[in-house]
Amino acid sequence: MFNKLKRKFVMINMSLLTIVFIAIFSVIYMLTAISGERQIASSMHNIMFSPPRPFPDNPVVATSIVVDLDKQDNILNSFSYMNINKETIEQAVLLASESESLTANIKLGDTYYAFLKRSTPQGTKLVFVDRTLHQKNLNNLLVIFILVGSISLVLLLSISIYFANRAIRPIKEMFEKQKQFIADASHELKTPLTVIKTNTSLISTNSEKSVKSQAKWLEYICLQVDKMSSLVDDMLSLAKYDYAEQSSFFIDFDLSKTLNSSVLSFEAILFEKNIELNAQIQPDIFLNGEKESIKRLINILMDNAVKNTPENGSISVKLGCDKNKVEIAVKNTGTGIPSEHIEKIFERFYRVDTSRSKESGGYGIGLSIAKSIVEQHKGKIYAQSNVGTDTTFIVILPYR
């Protein structure tokens, strides 16, 4: 599929470039030809009505032939600065006389001429101008255009293939990640559905028993429903932030209180894992934004920190501001993130450790949602990590 897309991209690009090249070269060729023909026509007209001086400095005049004919088209006299034999003049006169046009181009051997005819009381006056140099210039120009165009198109083909590969690579990577995500999500959804079906069957086969006696099976069902609901919510959140424009529901709210309450909601989990919490939250910091989205952002960062902090570890949360920006930093001790992954962790469906993420119920969506929320608020988010020591996620948002 991607090879077909790449070929189509290259073919369209090269077709457009070829059309542009042909159009440009054709215009240049035509303008050059028309300009030369006009100059030759002007020179013939001047020679016809204003006989040249004995020693002309005009190269066109120097290569001209003037012939006077009687009414029977016999040559009365001829004049030229060139050393030209009588047979050639007679042949040129014959071709010009046979032509019904008053002006045209003829070829004698390897020489090209343009002629102009005018009737006179004695008969006909003919002016011939050698246009061989002009014709050679046009031929050389055509050869140059073909060579330059061919070489340019070959180079542009290579460049097009290179950029096509570069353009398709991230799409291909995202497609592969989405395929992997769909496979993982399908597997993860299949497992809770199987558990729900099994427990429902157990309850159905024991319909005579009370609800209380079967509370264990109902609890299993609720847990699996919550797991599926969490995955679906994450997928809907991605779709929401993909197409969300600047929200009209932005309000001024107390970010300090929001952050503090969100952090406190993790106290039970922190206590269970014996994780130390250090919070340095500057009071009375107000932010203009979508409050629920910011709460979602904080919960994602805290949840990520808790999942990646070992027992007896520590998490620190900081909030501060200056005149222009608000900064939130969530730091946790742990194994850290290798440098080759640090730039990719905000990509959708990306997981540093696939097996560990699946054990913890992650799908590689949380941090991409966090990034979308931050971008919706015109801010930026990035991570800093010391492998084997700690990881810090930093969010910078515009103040007010």
C-alpha cells in the first residue's frame, strides 16, 4: 500500500515538473525564435527600402543579397557583400519566385535564407538574408533544453523519491503503531469480555442464589467493565483533541487548588506503595483554560509517575509561575527513560517497555492525550530523564 502511495506521489510530482519544464522551455524557445525572426524581417525591410552603405557594420546586412528582376523574372543585377556564385543566386531567385508569399524561408544546401519580395516598375526586387546562424542558435538551444531538462528531471526524480520516502515514513510508522494498538486493544477487550461472559454464565446457572452470595462474580464483571470503559474513554479523548478548536469554555480557575486536589486523590495509592510525596505548590495561581482538561492532564502525569515509581520511591510535584508562564513539574524516582525513547514517548501508541505497559494496563495513549491538552492550551510539554535515577515531566502554559 505504501509503495503504491509512494509511486503515485512520485508520478504526480514528476508529471507536474515535466509539464512546467516543457512550458518554460517552450516559451523561451518561442520568444527567442520570434525575436530572431523579427530582427531578420526588420533587416530585410531596411535593406529593401534603404540600400546599405558600402561597408556595413551590421552582420545581417553583410550576409544579405539584393536582386533586381525584370517582369519575366530574369535577373537584371545582383549585389552582395558575400562571395557567392551565380548558380546559388539563380537557385535562390527560382525558389523565391515560385513562392506565393511575399516573405518566407528557404534552404539552399546547408544554408538557410529568408527573403522579401516587392514589386517595382521594372519588375521585382528580392532581398535575401542569411539566417543560418539564427537557425543554428535555435537548434543548439533545443539541444541544450533537452539535455538540461533530462538531467534536471533525473535529479528531481531522485529528490522526489527521497522526499516521498521521508514523507511516507512517519505515516507508515503511525500506521504500524495503530495496527499494533488495534491488535492489543482487541486482545485486551476480548479478555474482559470473556471474563464478563463467564461470570454472567455462572450467575445465570445459579439463579436461585441471592445477589449477595454472588457478589464476587459481579465484582469481577464491574472490574472488567471499568477496564474497557477506560480504554474507550482514552480513544474518545484522542478523537476529541484531534478536532477540538479553541474552546469557548475556557475560564479562569484556581490552578493551585485544582493541582492540590488532584494530587491528594492519589494519596491512597501512594500509601499502599509506600511512595513519598513532596508537593511544592505555589498558592493562588489562576489559569485561563478548560478546567476538566487540565485535571485530566494532571491525573495522566500523576498516574504515569505512580506506575513508574518503585516501592519506597518518591514523587515530587511543583507549581510555579512568573509574569508570562505557569510551570508544572512532576518528578518520580525509578529506572528512567533511555535517551533514544525520550523524544518518542509523546507519540500515540508508543510504549518504551511493551510488556510492562501491558501489565499495568497502559496502551501508550496517556502521554499523547497530555500533549494534545497542552497544545490545546498553547503550551508545551517535555520530559527530562536520568537513566536509573529519575524522570521529570515539565508542562509550561501561558499565564492567564
